[in-house]
Amino acid sequence: MAKIRKDGKKTPPPISTASLPDIVFMLLFFFMVSTTMRESSLMVKKPMLPQATEITKLEKKSLVSNIYVAPPTKEYESIYGTQPVIQLNDAIEEVSSIPQFIQKEREARNPNERPLMSVSLKADSDTKMGIISDVKMELRRINSLKLNYAAREKQ
């Protein structure tokens, strides 16, 4: 009968790294495809959205323009104070700047998609209704009638 000997001198074969570049590029491609870029940075505090019972998700977010109404962040409080302000893209603006903002947003869209464009109003739940009414009236004045109020689900 043969004896099985174990040699302590044998080392395991090295791990093949030939497929490592393929794996790295596959992961890189996955993250490039699945990551969304932030369009604008918030200059206002993240709005604590009001609660609602009837919520529907927006289908095509590329057709939505956001208007934020909330108090400015700590770094902008010295300039704008602590009262709620309106942020359009990357700038804090007055209500009178909304027509130019909507016009730029319309021009950036495909002409076939312009009628489908809507505005999402993301307002803090503690914001007074006066500034919200001013934004709504300005949107009505320029015939931008598709308005969405951002809200979180009531729990």
C-alpha cells in the first residue's frame, strides 16, 4: 500500500489577476450609468416638506423645474437673513425673477416637450403662505399652470 506524504515545501499557486481589469471596468461602467448628478446645490435649508395623504410620483423628472422656498443655510444667513427665500437653480432670487427662470427652462427643453413641462414647488412646512401665494401668482401670470407641491407621505 502506498503512503501519502505531505510535503511542507509546496506553495499554493498564485492568484490570477488577468480578469481584474475587466472587473474594474465593469464596476466603473455600472457606477457611471447608475449615478445621477446633482443639478444644483441647495443654498436654502433642506425643506421639511409638509405631509400629505394623496401622493403620486412624477413620471419624467427631466421635465420638472424646481423652485425651493425655505430659510437660507447658515453660511447665507448673514446675507439674506433668517426669513424664507426663493432659490431658482443655483441662486437666491426675488419673485420677479421667476419669469426669466421659467423662460430659460422652457428654452432648454425640446420644443415637443415644452407643453409637458411642470414646476415643482419644494417649500418648507413652516413657510408662511404669503411667499407661496406670490410664487403661484407669478407662475399664473406667465401661464405656467402645471404646478406640483412636493410633500412627504403622512405617517
